[in-house]
Amino acid sequence: MIVLDRVGMTYRADAGPVEALRDITLEIGRGELLALVGPSGCGKSTLLRIIAGLRPATAGRVTVDGSVVTRPIPAVGMVFQAPLLLRWRTILDNVLLAAELAGLDRGAHRARAEALLRLVGLDGFGARQPRELSGGMQQRAALCRALLLDPPLLLMDEPFGALDAMTRDELNLELLRVWGEGSAARKTIVFVTHSIPEAVLLADRVVVMTPRPGRVARLFDVPLPRPRTVATRAAPAFGALTVAIHEALTETR
């Protein structure tokens, strides 16, 4: 689904060039959930934007679904750490914003928007304003917005990082359910997180990145069986893999 071939990114600044990414080479399979972990400032968010075509790489090449990325790609949903809901619009209208921005008919997507809200437990909240919902509920609405046009690719930049532990666990499991865990029709997801346990719970593979300039330091397969639950964290293999990833991160510093 995604091929990164020696991707690099250098920002031009008044004080001189800043190299954010260097020589990122990676293939991400269709239907895979890949997690990126690494120290702050190592270029994880920048890499998501390069994949989406929102920022051109200064070196290397990115291919998504067989096409070289030279501009923003349409078939992608993005979820950020903050929900970024428009406070003057209802929750349903915030979800439908994805259709409006794509120049599509709102009415033709209303039924899907309502179905997505039901899917994530927000049935009955479509007419509410964002301020009337908790942070976790707002993030569920942001996920619905990203899913509205049924993109084959989801890019998620620490979407649950600002939430409390219990809400974060709930949304991790919600994401796995929406993703279609155990289904052959799963979306491809690239998920940025600072939480090693979250990465291990969700992902098929975990990429460990170095400090800036970000490079791929290690790549870990996650052989834990699916479907996964909170109880998965009690498995010895979960703990062993979490420790191994932590040690790999420590070695990159």
C-alpha cells in the first residue's frame, strides 16, 4: 500500500537547515496497522504529512497504492491529537464536513455519517455542540469524520495522547473494532504514538525511530493473536515485547 524509498526531509530556517528525516525506507502492507514510536521531534508527524502529500519530501520517493505522491492524496483520512472540531457546528455537521470539503453532496452522506456515529457510541449526539461532549467523545467524532468517505488509508497522529488512561483504552479497542480486526477488508493505518503499550496492543508491526534526524532504528513484528483486548496486556509476550521496544528506544538516544 505504501512504499517509502530513502525519504528525507530538511527544513529551511533562518538559522540554517534542519534535517528532520533521513533515509526512511519502509514498506507498509495493505490492511496493515503500523505504529511509529520515537522521541519527540524525531519526525513522526512530518512523515505522516509526507505520506499524505501535505508536505513534499526533500529526498527520496513515496508511493501510495502504486502512485508516486506529488500532491495531497484524496483517498486518506487523518486524525490528530486534538479533535479539531468546529465549535459552531453540530457533531453531525462536523462529520459531514469531510464531504463538503471534497465537493460532495452532504445529503448523500448523511446516512453514513449517522451510521458511523452509532458505530462509535455517539447515537443521539449528532445535534449536540462539541462543547457538550467529553474529550473522548469529541475524538470519536473526529474518527467518524476521517472515516466518512471510506478512505482505504488512515493516518493517525497521537489521536488518544491527551486522554485519560481509561478513555484511551476504550478508544484503542474502538479503533480495532472500526478497523475491522479479523476482517479481510481492513483499512491500512499508520499510527503515531509515544505509548509503547498502546503501539503493541494495536499494531501488526512497530517501527522504532531515532532522535532527529529520524531514521528507522528497529522494526518489531507483533505476533500477539487477534482480536486483542485489554487482557492481552497480561500475556507474557506482550510484556516481553514492550520491554524490548523500550530498550531499543533507549539505545537510540
